[in-house]
Amino acid sequence: MPRLLVIDDRDQTVEMVHRQLPHFETVTRCDRRIPCQVCEERTRGCPLRCAHDFAQAAEVLARAPALPDLVVLDLHFALPEERLLPEDKSSLPPDPKARRTALEGLRRRQGLLILKRLRALYPALPVVMLTTTGSDLGAERPDDALVYLCENEVVDSRSLAAEISRALALSHTAQEGPVFWGRAPGMTELRRQLEGLARSPLPLLIEGETGTGKSFLAEHVIHPRSGAKGPLVVTDLSTVPPSLLAAHLFGARRGAYTGAVEDHAGVFEQAHGGTLFVDEIGNLDLDLQRQLLLVLERGQVTRLGDTKPRPAAPRLVAATNADLDAAVRSGRFRPDLFMRLNPATRLRLPPLRERRADLPDLVRFAFLEALRSEPLRPLVRAYLARFPTPDGFDESRNEVVFGRPRAAVARPDAFTVFISREALARLGAAEWPGNQRELKLLAANAVVFCLTQHLDAGEMAQAARAPAVLDVPDPLVARLLGGEPRRAPRGRGPGPSRSGSRRIEVDLTPQGSFSRLSADVERQYLRALYEACAGDLARMARELLGPQGTARQVHLRMNQLGLRVRDLRGAS
């Protein structure tokens, strides 16, 4: 249920909200856990239904466990001097008449001063400001995408309800961030699930292959829509040395271990009151899983080498590309921690190969994002400075066209990127083992190549070409995709070399970290060795670990890497 906070010196506005928007919850200064609409104090002139000045609003927001979805803020406040912003009024004129005039000016623009304070404390909080038609805001008129002006001669209940509903819908869309949802069934289901789960305080589990955008989803959708007042803290456990994982998660006192030269807070403590995104949670050993479970249950953490518990109650969003169900069955993951992660409501991010129908739009989206990205902005500016562009150039009108370059199609006021249909077909047929991360990297590399190619051209080439047209060559797309993967001859598995060791070919693709890259190489090797040994795990163990190796060790390692013997046997 959406939650509103009304800040107004009078109670008429909150009455209109109760009357016209009964399906919304109102954030009040009252500690009672029942809605105002059914509270007997409402008819007795209860003064706690809304905040009447900035001090009361700040108190409500500081005490609330989560931010409201929207603030309804009046512009004019008929308040006594001591309750007006700014608190320090020493700059006001001492002459009584001039002081009264200055105070009246503060009352007429008090809503703007409150808005400025709210923005400094809560930058992402949407606000509907109530103004009358013709209010002369001048240079102080809010230029903020999250501020919506409700301008009417008289603010009535219907216009207020319509403006609140419109602002909530717009801010809801804006909070989804730069996400392309598409029409794939997996993304449709994901979006439907997030409608309710994003605001839930319970832990959330996200599953998906490497590069599908798990941390991106947490940063741009889950955390902004959670209403949490605290920060978003992102950590990838695969990048932390195992010996430092406990200190990284829970913090440590100075001298708690070699190299701990000062006290530091762990990520749970840093994210208190906000959102903690933990990637590769399956990398935790059983002892750390036990400690993590205790932190989740108690909402407190004790740093290494310390005895003092500290508050640590973030909303946990855990992610993994491993099969945690299999890890629970094999004893590598605690079942009680798994249940604490709320697996019944887990989210699954589909890989690109399950979004083939959306791939043309995803390619277009990736290229447009690359042109607008901050890392490429200096290169884009250098391009626009060298080549003539019209005064009305607007990067928001950039387009991606599938086909050969044609002057009639190119925009005169923005970039036009041409990608041939042959190249698009090649992109659509690719396997994309790196998923969205790989597609974004390809788009960024292609844009850099095209821009630098024109910047490195001579003056004659500059004068002859149309401005802001980028043609992505087919050979470039093939090269960035890595060409056709090389495969071993049919009928031959990885054979032993003359020295007795075994040699195979592996396909290297960008993985984002060395640990993920090595895990991918190991998966390819074990899969090939499984075929060469005809599925004999004991033989694989002898070849990998020597005479002391056991089939159980090989089976456990394959499970850790996500290789199921049952699936490999079926594929063979």
C-alpha cells in the first residue's frame, strides 16, 4: 500500500487525502498502528495526522523505518516566526515593519525552503507541491524530476488525487532505472514479482548466470523502490580472500588479525537501515554461514576481536549463479540459512539466450546506453567538437538503425548508428555466455572503435562525411564476438600428450574476475575429461589427483562448479 506524508500548516489537505485516497496509508506523528480513516481520534481534531512544519516532518522521517512513497507539501505556511525556516533569522531587518514584511516573504516561500532541506536529507524522495495558479516562483521554481507541481486556483480533492496518482506512477517508472524489460516471459514474470517483493523487508534471493545483471537489478530497481533510508552496499564475495571474509562481512577491531591497523565496520554494519547486496553467497563456508544466520536473526553484529554488539539490520539481497538447492542437498550450504533467504520468493534473471525475441531491442538499448555513458563522454565530445553538428543537437534523440547507411535515414540533430542486418543476425545467433555484461562491453567497444576511426581520419575525410553518423562494420562485429569457436575434431576427446599430461582446448570469454574465469576454464576441462573417461569418476580422480584421489572428491568439485553428473550422462 503506498504511503504518503502530508506537510501542511492546516489539516484540510490531509482530510482530502483521507477522503479521496482511502487506499493509501498516511504517515503520521502518531504511534498507533491503525489507519487514520478508522481511528476515533480523527473526528476529535487529532493534531498528529500530518506534519505542520519542517521540524515535525524531520521528526517523522527520522523515526519511520522506511521512507514514504511520496510527500505532499504546501507552498504557503502561516506559522509564527519561531517555527519558520531558516532557524537563524539574524539576517532579518530589525525594523518592526521591515521585519514583518520579510517574515511574510518567508511564509509565502516556506514550502520551497522545506523542499530544499528534504532534498539535502533524502535526494530520491518524490514530492507533490501544492501551489495556486499564477504563483510567482520565478528563479526558485523547482527544476527537479522528482518534484511535481499541483497548480490550481483552488486545490480541490479531485485535482489533488489525480496529481498524487500521476506523481506516484511517474516516480515508480523512474525508480526502475535504465532497465530494458522486453517481452520475454522470464522478464515479464520477474517484473511482476518485483511489484510486491521490492518493498518487502524480508531477505531476497536472486539467481542467474554470470552477467545477467543481478547487482544492476538490486542497485536500480530493488533498493530505490524499497523505501529504505540507509545506503546500498554492494559486495562480491568471490573477490574477497577467504581469510578476510569474516572481517569483510562483520568488521574487526584494531589488532584482531595481522594487518588490522585500525577499527573498521563490516558491510553489514555499513548497510544498517539500507540494503546489502551480497553476490556469490554460495562461496561462504559453513562456519561463516552460521555467523551470517545469527546476524540476520538478531539484527546485530560483533566485530572480530570485540565484545560489543552493534546494530546491523540491512535488507539482505543475496545473489548466486550456483544451484543452492543442490548445495543444501550435498551439505555445502546450511538449510536453515537457505530458508532464511526466503527461497519461496526467489527471483530468476533469465540469460540472453532465453530472450532471443528481444535481442534487436537489447542491441539498440546497449548502443544507446554506450553513447550516453560517462566513460565514453570525453570521446563523444571530442567527436562533436571536430565534426560540424547543428545547434539543436540532442543526444536524447540518438537512434540505432538496422541496415546499410543511408543519408535519408540519418538524423541531422543526433547520432545515428547503423548496424547491418547481417551483423544483427550474427548477434542474434551468438551464445552470449557473458549475457548482458558481454553485450554492453561489445556495444561500448564498437562505439569506441567507430568514434576513434573518424577522429583519426584526415581533414579530407572529415569534410566529406555527414555529421554524427556511425557505421558499425560487419568484420568488427565478428571480431568482437570472437569469431567461430574452435572445437576439437569429432570423435576425439582430450588426449594425453607425450609427457603423460592431458591437453584440451578451452574457449575464453570475459568473466569479470579471475576467479570466475578460472572456474569457467575448470568447468570446461572437467566436462571434457568426463567424456574422455566415459563418465568414470574414479578414473578422473586418479588422473587429476593421483592414486590418493577419490570419486567423491571429483563429484563434490563438479557440484561446486554447477556440473551435474546426471545432466552430463544424459548429454553423452
